[in-house]
Amino acid sequence: MSSAKIHPTALVDAATQIGADVEIGPFSIVGPQAVIGERTILQSHVVIEGDVTIGTGNFIGHGTIIGAPPQDVSFSPERKTKVEIGNDNVIREYCTIHRGSPDGSATKIGDKNFLMAGAHLGHNCLIGDNVIIANNCLLAGQVRVDDGAFLGGGSTFHQHMHIGRLVMVQGSSAFGKDLPPFVIAAERNFVFGVNVIGLKRAGFSAKDRDEIKAAFKVIYLSGLNISQALEKAATLKFSAPAREFLDFVTNARKRGICPLKRGGTKSS
């Protein structure tokens, strides 16, 4: 802790593990089970509670609370659960990140994510890398968000949802079904097309983009039900990205995938 900068009004337990060049701002509270990696910055009034591991180079904004007990009526305080945060994340003001609920479980955030002000991650959420979660998004427990997704401000996500890679969600939307990778989603439980601009920015080739569009059309525009569409897709030659889309649909959770809204099928 010799190179850490800890404001005199901060309450940091002597057992806390703090890396080099960490900054802890005024009136922050850091508990004994916390591990904070080097070059991480905690602004004022940050609370780190319970078993929380934070990697290197993170920025945690004013008033953020990480590691509070889950909002789960079945949770009991004797359970040993945690939060694990990777490297180079930006977590802005007043975000709340709750620790896991089942004994031995964790809420996990990967690397290089951007959580804007007021975002909430419920217990056991799994956030990949390079995810943007805009202001006041609410993620219930057990929500998984894959790499590169963008969740627009004020959107809400039901427990146990899975949001695929490079999904683009419009602000003020709400979802209770899974969102396959590479789609644009909006309103309440609707898909509107393929996130072509996002695919281009992510470096997908024209061939891969065309195959993803073709796979999308098989699932959403063929007139077949999901089982029939997947059977048809199995007879077609697709490379890895399109297969990722189809595998996601195959493995969608009990509530299934969000349907297509007619009139929103433009994908180029």
C-alpha cells in the first residue's frame, strides 16, 4: 500500500489487498475481503463490500457500490459469494454490482467494459469484454452479455437472459427472451435486423456478413418454425460467425429468442 493514494476520510480495512498506484477517494469504504489491482481509481463515496476482486487499471466513479448482497429473497448471509472484475473497465457514477447468490458463485465482469452512470448488474451476471452498458440499464440476476454488445440507456433485461455478441439494443427497450448475436433489438422483445455496421466495425469480412444475413433469413424470414429452420440451416454451408448465430438459437434458453418485428427487417 506504500504507493497507494488513500484520502484521509476513506475507510480502508487493514486486511484489504491494494496494488501499486491505486487511488481511493474521499469517504469511500473498502472492506477486508477486497482485492484491488494496481492503477485502479476509486472516486469518492465508493463502497466495496464482501468478497470483491478488482483487476488493474479500472476506473470506478462516485457513489458506486460493488459487492452488496443480492436482491434475492432466497439469499442467506452465510453464503460465500463474490464479485470478480477484470482489467481496464470504466464503471461510472452510482452503478450497483451485486455479488452472487448461490453459495460459491460470482458476478463477473471481463475487460474493457464501459458501464455508464446508474447501471445495475444483479447477482450472477456475466459480462464479457468490450461491452457498453448505457445509463440506467437494469440487468436482473443471471443475465449474460457477450463481447462487444451495446445496451442502450434505460433498457431492462429479465433474469436468466442471454445477450449475444455484438448485439445492439436501442435505449428504453425491455427484453425477457434471448437476443442472438449480431442483431439489432428494440422496443419490447423485438429484433429488427442484423447489426451490419457493428459487424463492419468489428472487422467481419463481406463474406461473413453475407452468411450471417443468410442465417438470419433462415431463422426469421423462411416461414418455418425454429426447429424446421434449424434443420434447414444444418444442410447449408456456413462459416464460423453464421454458425455462432445458429448455435445460439439452438441453445436458447426456455423462453426462446426474441421474434422479428415486421417492417424492421432491413439488414444492409
